[in-house]
Amino acid sequence: SASTSPLRRVGRATQSEFQAFTARSGQQWASALAPLAADYYARNGDWAGVEAVLQSASGTLMMGGATFGGQGHMMDGWMGWAMLNLRVLLLDAQGRVLSDSTNAWVGRALSADERAGAQAIVVNNRQVGALVVTALEAPIANSPASDFLVAFNRAIIVAAVLAGVCALALGTILFRQITAPL
């Protein structure tokens, strides 16, 4: 219907802006992750097993290294990144994906455009890889990102309904004032 079309446009615009916000925060996450990855590579000489470091980093970085009740990090594993609506890609020095938090792009060579926001990982003055942290295409269900978008869209609908009711009430009052002398 005609009344839902503007609401859908607002919903899509909100999701688009939220994705842009998440992408910007992804660059900050990549900057924070790069030293952890560089340290791992310096200690091990390769990337074998780096997934454990990247997986636990979402909880470690988010909580400043704090753990809760000895149970480990708040959001261990790749799920922590998904809950933040983020995808983490570790690239080798040639731009090939070595690790992907969604497991979809492992082995794929990223284009120059896809690597544009990558954070270089440098060990002994040599780039050994790069990190790309970007927004997921769509937030996972029941994640904070998904909950935010649902709540925001609900607020838009409520605001539109209230605006419609106010417009009808004001229109009725004006109609009566104009037609009362007749």
C-alpha cells in the first residue's frame, strides 16, 4: 500500500546507514586487532592456528581484556563477531583470505576495492598480512544489531501512526471550526 512504501524506504535507509556505521567501526576493530595478529605471527612465524586469537579477540577487546567469573570471554568464537554484526577477514601478504569469520571466502583473493580499508599487519618491517573487518550483509537474528534495527523500525511505525492520528484529529478540529458557522 502507499502508506507502507515510505516506511519501507525509511527502514531500508536505516539499515543502510547502520551498515555504514558498522563498516566504520570495523576499521577501528581492524586497527585494534592488527597488533594481536602481528604478535601472533612474530611468535609463530606463520598463520597456522591464528583463528583462536581472532575468535577470542571480540570479547577481549570489547571488555578491555576482562573475563567473567572465570568462564572466559563474554563472546568467544566467531559468534562474538557476528553478534557485533562484523565479519573478520585475515589476508596473506598477497591479499588471499586465510581466515574468514563466516568461512565463506577462505582461499579467495580479494580485489583492490575489497582490500581498500584493510589494516596492514607488519612484522619486522615486512607486511605479512592484513585484516579487513566489515559489516555482515544482514545482521544475524537476535543479535544486538538485529534487535536495534527491529526496535528502530517499530519506533518509526509507531511514530507514523501517531502522526496520522494527530493529523486526523487536527483536521477534524479545523473542519468543525470552519464549518461551524455554516
